[in-house]
Amino acid sequence: MYSKDELTSRNVATLKDIAKQIGAKIKSSDNKETIIYAILDAQAETTPQPVKRKRARIAKTEDKVYTVKAVTKDADSIYRYGVLQDVFKIDEKDGDAKSCAKNKLSELNKIKESFSIEIIEAVNSYTRAGALISVDDVNYLIESADHSIKNGIHYVKLGLRKFG
């Protein structure tokens, strides 16, 4: 996987080779920035979603001093995705730190289906993030909507996540 900074440091010819290798859709006339975003988009579409978390840590606060109260691990997630962690604060009213950590890890390990599509819509309409749409009788939440107008046609690239 390439980062945006890593791609930015490469020349256009190298970027076109990378795009070809990973199946990114580019045109010979595309500029460097367009090619970089095409590569990043292609990587995002082929990256397994979601990345499961390895552990969840709980921190309680006493006079702005944070201490780790619980650590929960998932060996299967560590093996599959490497070490990832999430640190968050809880209050006394939230209950036992260990059970909160287990609940948080369980929540983070849920599989989330997401993808992106590009649609064409009327110039006077405006699809926004937060709305629900149905694709093949499955409801999706629009997480992002990137609008562009090219040659008088209104394109919208939607980032979708399965809802429900």
C-alpha cells in the first residue's frame, strides 16, 4: 500500500506504472494529482474492510492524570491485522473497566461493509452525507459525497456503508 506522501514523491511515469499494476483507472492525459488519487481510490477499494482492532484500553481520569485500567486483546485480530489499539476514557458511572474494554473491542471487531460509487444527478439536486439510499434492496448510509461538474454533467462520488 502506498501513502499519499510516498506517491507525491514519485514522478508521473512511475505513478502510471503503479496505477497500471494495481488496476487504477487513469487516462494518459491525467495530471500527477489525479493519478495519485486514482491510486489511493483503487487501494481503498481493494483493502479489506474493516480492519479489526487488536485491543481496547480504558483510561480513567483523576485530576487530569490518566491511567490504564484495563487491556483486552483479540489474538485472531492480532494475527490477521497486526497490532492496533484504541484508547478511550470512562467515568465511574460507566461500570467496570474490563467489561467496558471487552464491549468496545467487540464493537470495533464488527464487520462493516463499505464501498464507493459514482453517480450522475441533475445539476440542481444535491446528495448529502447522512442520507440513506438503497442499492439492490440493501440500505446504505452515505458517509461522504464528493461533487464535481465536468462538461456540464454533475458527478457525485458517494462513500457508502451498509446500514442495518
